[in-house]
Amino acid sequence: MPIYLRKIENIGCILCLLSIRMTTMKRLFLASEINIVAKHIASQFAPSSNQLRTVFITTAAEVESGDKKWVEENRNGLTAVGFATFDYTITGKNYEQIVSDLEGFDVIHVNGGNTFYLLLQARKSGFDRFIKQHVENGGIYMGSSAGSIIAAPNIEVSQMLDGNNFEKELATFAGFNIVDFIILPHWGSADFKSEYRMERLATAYSPKNKIILLNDYQYVQVEDDMFKIVDVRVD
């Protein structure tokens, strides 16, 4: 009888661990243009995305010049399908502020812009540490363009394209490392054709890089250690 009871206790522990595992599943949605795929992403949440409090990180766009209408388009794309967005920058923050401001939000969306500036501010503020904990605790991570690139183990593939002077301030190019692959966004886009031909492919062309070429109508859906590429024109 004592042996039987111990077995029951072990089963209980196993079920408990399985329950914890299920409730802390890693979930990421990585896109080139979040506004184009937002409706399809929203359909992955049951019953809807309306109750998901979403932080919209604008930091990467702070050093971009010209018309930044894509920032507004991405934000509007999320709000239009029910995500309750809240604009936020990690620039000038410290780790304690990041935790205080962002802890408890369901979704962290990191929008596009300059990948190296984004990484620099993530390091300075401690956001790089926070986002790993957010994902490990079952929080949802979404990225668009630079926000998708930075999820990788390393962002060196973007060095020639948009590094500018910010790369000189970084000791390493290690990204958030919350996925084991590197996304190269906007594949096939006329706006990025010359950059890919003259710069990005030359840097990325190496057997050490596990690369996903992602066009603007696709996103990568990650669940734990599994991922799939979704094309919204097909589904």
C-alpha cells in the first residue's frame, strides 16, 4: 500500500508539472509587416484577441528619418483586429521601470526600424532580460521587421544594411535568443531589393546562419520548440 500511494503522489506531481508546462507555452508571432498579417494572427486566439493587453514598442523607429507611416499602419493593423495597444519606448528606462511598466501585459509587440539601435536600447534598459522572462512565463511576443530580427541568437546579418553608428556601441551582436533562427524580413519587396542584392545577402550567406526569408504576407508562428511559416494569401 505505501508503494501504491507513492505512485499516486508521483502521478500527481507529473500532472502538476504538465499543467504548468501547458500554461507557460512559448508563443511568438514574427512578421515582416504586422499590419498585413494581424487579422490572421488574431484568429489564433480564442475566443478573440479583444482582451489581450498589448504593448506596442516604438523604439526602433526613433532614429529613422522620413515618413514613418508604417509605424501608424502597424499599430492600426493590430487595433483593428482587437488588440488593445499601448505605445511604449524602452529608451531612457532602467530594468526596474521596464518591469514595473510592462509586467502583466499579455502581448509585447516590438515594431520595426533600426535593429542595432533597438538592441542598444534593449541592453541599456534591461529590456533584453525582461523579454526573455516574459516569454518564459508564457507571455506572447510579436515582432515586425526589426522586432522579428532581434528575436534571433544574433543580428549580425543586418550589420551592413542598417547598422550605422549604433553597431559600434555594441560589444556583441547577440539578439534576444528566444528563437534559434534568423528572420530576414521583406523578402521580395521592391523597397528592399537593392539592399538585399548589394548588402544583406553578402553578410547572411554562411552555413552557420539558420535563416528564414520572410515576405510581407508571411509570419512565423512559434509554439515551444516548433514553428511554422504561415502565408495569409493561402490560408
